[in-house]
Amino acid sequence: MNEMTDVTADPTDHHLIDQFKAGSMEAMEKIVGRYEDRIFTFGLKMCGHLQDAEDIAQETFLNAFRYLKDFREETKLKNWLFMIAARACIRKRRKKKCEPDHEISLDSFVQEDGSAGRYEIPDWSDDPSDNVIRAELKRIIDAAIQTLPQKYKLVFNLRDMEGFSTKETAEILGISAQAVKTRLHRARLFLREEISKRYKEGRSR
């Protein structure tokens, strides 16, 4: 596995990696405990199915421990694990023989008058007591994210959902920072339109 740009290691991760390299099985279990929920959630956001998410998490940690003895901590352990998980997601999609990834064209968001358009997206942030409405909005957002082409979904989930920087996302996916910015911009526009459309459809029922 290729490592990435030098980043200061997390002290706990560094200690666990050293213990693992010394043969500690407990260190391996602690690494899984620290990251399995995030890797599983990432897999679920990418695939939308529990079994697929479980498969991705399992494959991620199996591969991680296969190569961890050679890991030189030239990047954060978390970033390295997400790089493995992202590759597992890509392989999972290929095995399912899904439709090929398609581009999101910015032209699709331009109105006839040449403007970028206005999208009606509800904001219920000032009404936290209305759990039903908030749950419905979350359902709409989650469903919209699942409609993203995979390469845009990867960038969106890593940047906006997992909180990685543009540089970290580029390194995890092996693409340029500019490609990350372009894909994220198009993903956000696509989601704005999808969420607005689904919200309007829900209100009209």
C-alpha cells in the first residue's frame, strides 16, 4: 500500500501501531475499536446497504493489518484506513457491474435565462423540537446522496461528511486537489437540486 504526504501522527495511533508491530493482538483490537464505526458508516453512506458496509469494513481492516507492519506513518492512520476503505468501495461497485460513472454537467443547473437557478431547500434548524420534520429532511438528504455518481459521492462523503480537507481527500483518492474541488462543487449543486425536487414532491402529496 502506498503512503501519503507527511502529517503529524496521532499519539494514540502511533503507540498502537508500535504495539501492533511488536506483536500485540490487543493493539489490533484497539485500532478496530477506534475506527470501525467511522469506516462502517462511510461504507453505508457509499453503498446504502448494511451488508455491503459490513463487507467494506471487514475488507478495510483485513487489508490494513496485512500491510500495517510496513506502514511508516507518512500519513495519519485514519487517512490511510479511509484510503483502503475508498478502494474497497470502488471494488465493491465494480463487482456489482453497476452503471458506469457519469459526469455531472454544470449546464444541467443553468436555467433558460442563463442563471444558476434558485432551489427551495427547507431550513428547520430553528425548530429542533420538530423531530418528525427533521427526520424526514434527513431521509430526503440521505436518499439524494445515494443518487450521486460514485466518484462524486466519494468526494462529498470524505469532504462534507467525514471532514477531511481538500488535500487529504485528494491523497486518499489519488486525484488532484483541483479535481476534488470540481467534483465537490458539482456534487453540492446536484444535491441542492435533488433535495429541492424531493422536498417539493413530498409537499405536493
